[in-house]
Amino acid sequence: MEGKKKLSGDEKYAIAQDLYLETDKTQKEIAGIVHVTEKTLGKWKAEGEWDMLKSASTVTARKIIENLYKKAHALSEDPKSKPNDIIQIANSIEKLSNKKVTISQIINVFKDFTTYAFTQDAELAKDINLLQKKYVDYKIGEK
């Protein structure tokens, strides 16, 4: 197996910011994932105004897309709606959608799946969770 590429400071910063803004992980957990001290993470958080960015997340592309889906659904049930209206919404959704899957999205899906897996088979869920952590570590090292 090849050795992992060492992440640059900018790459660590970007991953840490993404995890802070898009997950409910603690600063300690994020620092561990990106291999920096909690002090460094705290400095990045303060200098980058991450708390302000996180609070502004209510107007994210994801939220806008969610509202567009609701509007498209309502239009699809309205016999007076025009097909072009739904097509315009679909085009807007496509433009706002980020095609790249981020580390935080992977972690959120894994978290949701692990919660479900524990209700089915706790021992298997533990093993899956360990494998998921290895996968996230692999993806972070893959640049």
C-alpha cells in the first residue's frame, strides 16, 4: 500500500473549515481528523470567523435547493402549472448543486448509516464504523 500524501496547511485548513461548518463534530474531533492542535484550530476558527459563517448557513445553497424542491413538488401537483416552470426550477437546482462530494457529506452519511446499523446489529455496526473511519482518513489523504 502506498504511503499517504502529507496534507499541506491550506488543505488541512480547508478540510477543518468544511467539517466545522457542515458537521456537528467538536473542535477536538476536527483537530484530530486533520492532525492539528486544538489551539491551531481555534486560531483558524477565530481568524476565519467560522462561527459567523456557520450561523449564516441558513441561507446556503442546500437550503435554497430544499425550497426549490418543495416549489417543484407544488407545481407538479398544480394542473395550471406550465412545464417550463418546473424545468426552470430543475435547472436552478442543477446549477446550485455541488457535484463534488465533500468529506463532511461523507461523514454525515456514515453517521446516519451507523445510527441505523446499530439498531440492526450493534457488533457489526462497530466494525463498520471503524472501516468508515479508515475510509475518511483515506479520503483526506487522497488529494
